[in-house]
Amino acid sequence: MSQQPPLRQPFSNVQLELLKLYASNVSDADLLAIKAAMAKYFFEKAKDAADKAWDEKGLTEEMLLNTHRRTPYRKPQ
């Protein structure tokens, strides 16, 4: 007999937890609170990554404000 390869889980750990939550039929108010908590979590995670990048590059507000970032436009001919 040949061995079958192990089955790969089609869902991530987050998806599995959300599926468990869906099975409990939460109220609309709870659903909004959960969505807000998830949004806050991912916002904080992104903010922390941006702060880390800012610090690693040694950026300052003055450097950012004095950088010319506008798109140059051609004069009509």
C-alpha cells in the first residue's frame, strides 16, 4: 500500500476562528464590535510597521515637508 500525502488544511488559522464565530450567529452589534476590533488591530500593526521604517530611515518631518513630490507637467506646445 502506498501512503497518502497528508491533507492540506484549506483554511488559515484566522479563517477557522472566523468560521467558528459564524456558527454562533452573533448579533449585529457584536459583529460591528468585532469588525471594529479587527480594523483597530490591523491599523495598529500597519502604524507600528510605518513607525519602524520611519525610524530605520532616520526620517524627520522637515525632510518629508521639504521633499518635492509633485508630478512635473509639460508645457503645452
